[in-house]
Amino acid sequence: MAATTCFLSPPSPFILKRTTFSQPRSNFTIIKCSNLSSDPQPIYTSVKSFAPATVANLGPGFDFLGCAVDGIGDTVSISVDPNVHPGQISISHISGDNSNKLSKNPIYNCAGIAAIEVMKMLSIRSVGLSLQLHKGLPLGSGLGSSAASAAAAAVAVNEIFGRKLGFEELVLASLKSEEKVSGYHADNVAPAIMGGFVLIQSYEPLNLINLKFPVDKDLYFVLVTPEFEAPTKKMRAALPAEIGMPHHVWNCSQAGALVASVLQGDVECLGRALSSDKIVEPRRAPLIPGMEAVKRAALQAGAFGCTISGAGPTAVAVIDNEAKGNIIGQHMVEAFLKDGNLKASAKVRQLDRLGARLISSSKD
Amino acid sequence: MAATTCFLSPPSPFILKRTTFSQPRSNFTIIKCSNLSSDPQPIYTSVKSFAPATVANLGPGFDFLGCAVDGIGDTVSISVDPNVHPGQISISHISGDNSNKLSKNPIYNCAGIAAIEVMKMLSIRSVGLSLQLHKGLPLGSGLGSSAASAAAAAVAVNEIFGRKLGFEELVLASLKSEEKVSGYHADNVAPAIMGGFVLIQSYEPLNLINLKFPVDKDLYFVLVTPEFEAPTKKMRAALPAEIGMPHHVWNCSQAGALVASVLQGDVECLGRALSSDKIVEPRRAPLIPGMEAVKRAALQAGAFGCTISGAGPTAVAVIDNEAKGNIIGQHMVEAFLKDGNLKASAKVRQLDRLGARLISSSKD
């Protein structure tokens, strides 16, 4: 039987109310859940949701920028389960990539933690839920695997109870999961939930800026994942504690250029900015065998830019054409093998503009 | 008689051709002046140009972002002068604010240096020019006074010879002037020439990104200039040499948010980002008496954000309404007097979207 856990139901209807302001006038949306019906009834008996892979950091966007990529991600099915104690959640099944490495105890599982947080926010007390997770993403690949599980679960629970929470609450719920596995960073969970490019301006209060990439522009991500483990903790330990002013100004200007190129749909400029990080990538790339050669190969093959996806080991390059993307991917795979002695696989993907979403529901 | 100077005419038609690429594929416009007619003839006998004041840095946009503000700036008149040796330029008159502090020797005058550079680029050899400068901007106020003189002069020379150079060449010419007075930074000259908001992505090659603020949105700058000298060198010496990673990430994210808010026309978010610098402003503000109180007063009076304009001492606040801007300005002036014991004057200005331009011309 799957492990279960319960959480403390709040004594009164859950109220999520922001009171910390960064300055006197601030335009963030104040989240008030006090008008939610406490302990709402499910409107479906079961739902299935999907959350996409994400590319965080994007070079100079380190720790505050990420985007969602289409076609790959995690799937969560949730059903009302009379065999689960009301107010509790049970993980009944985990399938897919490296599923045996994941705990079925919800408090140690990304999907479980996020699902519990959403149940807390909604003050669910009268029904129990059963969760199935299908991992479409490899663990520790730098493609936001934990975020996709959390985002899919948060959305699934929200949907089964009638979609009472908005993006920000779902990001906050998923952040609880990220906090346990890799740190309190929303650069994967925010785009996994919201889709597209998302900039995290602040956490207290949570200010998220959705950067709309023009719909009439073509943008392809070449994602090349080697068979190599790049633990987030080790990659974080490689970061410099102090940064010289010239490099700070440089990376800031590239971050600005990256944001501008996203909003203006300038894929070449986006690539140039993505490729320009002088602070994080130079420390992390040497820890991933072949990464520097992979970047050179991508650029030589015509990519507009290339960097490490998240904390790695996946390399991400950008281009405006799928066929070119496939060729670039081949060159990157070859470079991983030749210079890093690592087998790797390449995918060419577009931006996922939707983020985590319901893919099916049932009232039976 | 005004001082004159000559410059070495290049032995062959001037060729400005970029050969340094930051990466294999780069989308900057390659500047080729090789198709210019060398030593073109003037199409006017005299021209008058105007270049606006500029606000550089904008908080987290330190050293790479600036914008132009309307209604205040410097004016340059240039005329073909048979009394000036062909290929040379003479400064015949300087008027306006603190004009007696400026050299009439073109190689020591911002307008002169930029004019000489443009004449070099155009290979002017057959006519001499006479230049008059009217300073509408106070010196050393943080409003891009030197940049406005350089930009107006560069544009005037370009116009009198038939506008053969583009924005980038004019920025490069004006940078020669900035280099001599305050350092090789384009965050004043680029917006002074191009108008609006300009992000300097790189210098080698020069990549400038014009950030278009939506025309249907209202944005007002409250500019409050105290009677205080804040030398650029002293303000630059106050900067930290090293920056901790958390502050680096914070300022980068705010720089990204600032760029996004400009392009999306979100004035409140723009103000919040403008106000958020944790690296430069905290070091410089204490060197300007009353600045911290002025910022507090601006925010309390309803400004969306406030910071130091350029290297100061001018304080700049942003708001979406002119009447509110006037009230905010009064509060800021009072705070400068009360907390800094400094007299100050306030102006409320909009974005200058045009940049340096011809305002009159004559063929007589």
C-alpha cells in the first residue's frame, strides 16, 4: 500500500494574505483566499494534468528567469479515493523515468509536497485523494524535473476542486516542494505553471513577470542531455561568493538584453545574451565533461547562443529553425562524446506557452 | 578669437568596419562607411540641433541603461565658415548655464570633440566649420550635460553634410567625448542621440537596444536638482569593487524587471525596479546630503520609484501623472532643504522619444 500522510488542517478557513510591501506603493496582486469556500467539494472524481520541462537561468538570468519547453514533462493523475483518509493524500503509483528512485511518501515526493500545500490552501478536510505520477523527465538533468512534478500536482489538485487558486498560489505551493529538493527558487516552477518565459522579480512579496514572446516568431530550443549526474548542490557550491563590478555590470546588461530580446522576439539577440554569462557558466561548465566543447560546437553549427540549462548537465542552444536545430543537436551530441566521453541525446523543442494544465477529467 | 584645432585627415576615405565578433553569429548592423563620399560638400550653410537631457543608470541599470527626457537640453549651431581653415572647426560662442566654465578649444570641449570625430568619419577636408553651443543643462548635475553637448554637435555636423551617418556612428563619435570627461560609457550619449530608453548590450562590437516605451502610456520623470556638486569621479570611487552573489542576483533580476516594465509600459513596475538597487545607490546616496530622505519623501508622496539620476546629485522619481509629479517634486525639494540643507529645484518631464535632432537649417 502506498504511504500516506496527513497535514494539520488549519483551525479556521485558510487565509493567505500578503502584508509585506517592498515599498509604499507596489502593484502586486494581493492574494486573499479568505473568500474561498473552506473545504470545497471536488467537481471531478479524477483529473489528469501535465506540466512541461523548463529551462532555468538562461545564462545571465541566473536564479530569476526561466522558460517552459513543449512536448516533454511530467503527468499527474489525481482521483477522489474513499480508501484514503479524508484530508489526506496517497501516492498510489509512480511510473516513467527512474521512477524507482522516488519516494511514495508524499512528504518526500515533489508532487506530494505540492499537492499537500494546495490541499492546505483549500482547507480540504472531507475527501481523501490518490495520486499517480508519471515521470516524463529524467531526474537531475537540468530540465526542471522536480518542478514539473510539483507543478502538475498543484494544478491537478486545484482543478479537481474547481480551480479556486490562481497562478501565484500554485507557484507558492510548488515552491514548498522546490525548497526541500533544491532551494527556494521559482525559476523552474513559475514557468512550469505559467508557461512561456517568467521573470521572478521578488519573493517577498512574490512578483512574477510573464514575458510574452511574440506568437509570430520562431524559437527552438536544442536540448542535449548527457549521461552524467550534475548534482544541484555541487553546481551551486561552484558559484563565486563575490563578483567584480565589471562582471556584475556585464551580466546585468546581458540580463536586460535577454529580457528585451524575449519581448521583442529577437531570437539572435536572445541567443547572444543567453551565451554571454561571465559569472555562473564559466564556473559550472568545467564540471560537466565536454560542456565547453559542446557550446563551441553549437555556435559553430549556427546556434544563436548556448549555455547550461538550469544547473546542468543539459546544454541548451537556441535557433529559429527546427531543421537547423536538429543539425546543431547532432554536433552537440558528437562534442559531448568526443570531448566529454559522454553519451548524450538531443531534442529540439519550442516554447511551451501554456504551462501546467488539465489534460483530462472525469465525473464518473 | 575662438581657439581652433585641426585633426589628421585620414590618407584614404574613412572606413569604419567592424571585425570583432563576440560570437560566430551576431546580429549587429555592420557599419560600413566605405560607400560614403569622402569629403562630402555641405548641403546647408548652417544648421541648429538640439539634444535632450538624459537619465542614466536608472537604479539597477547601472552603466548600461539610460533614457532621454524632454524639454531640457543643449543646442548647437554650426555654420560653414570661410574664416575657419578647411577641415577645422572653431567654437565661436558658448552661452547658457555656467558657460564661462567651458573651454572654447574644441579638443577640450564635449561638443568640439564629438564634432571633430564626425568630421573625421566623413573625411571633411574642404570646408571649415564654426560652432556655437548653448548650454541648457547645468554642468555636473547627473542629467547628461556633457552627453547632450556631444550629441547635439555630432548630429549638427552630420546634418550639415547630408546625414550620411547613422545612430551608431554618432554614438561612437560622442563616446570619444564622454571618454575624456567621464569614461567610456554610452548610457547618456546613446539615449541623447537615439531618444527613448536605450540599453547598451556591448561596446565591442557596439550593440544598442532601443527599448520602446508604449506610446499610449503616461510616464513622468520628476527631476529634482540640488545646489550641490557630486563629481563623477568621487561618485565612481564610492562603488564597491566586489559584490556578493545575493545582491548580484537581486540587481540582475531588477534590471530585467526594469527592461520588461519599459517594454510593457508598466510604470508602477518600472518605479519599483528603479527604486530597488542594492549595490550602487546605497553607496552613493549618503554622499549627497538629504538624498535618502528625498527618496523617502518621493515614495511617501506617491512616486512609484526614486533613485539617483546618473552619478547625481539630481534625484529622479517616476509617476504616471503630471499633477502628481508636481506634488512629488515639492516634497522632494522640501526634503533636500530639511535633511540636506540644500536648495533644490524640481522639474516634471516626459520621455523624449526623438533624441538629438535638427531644429533649423539654412541654405543662405
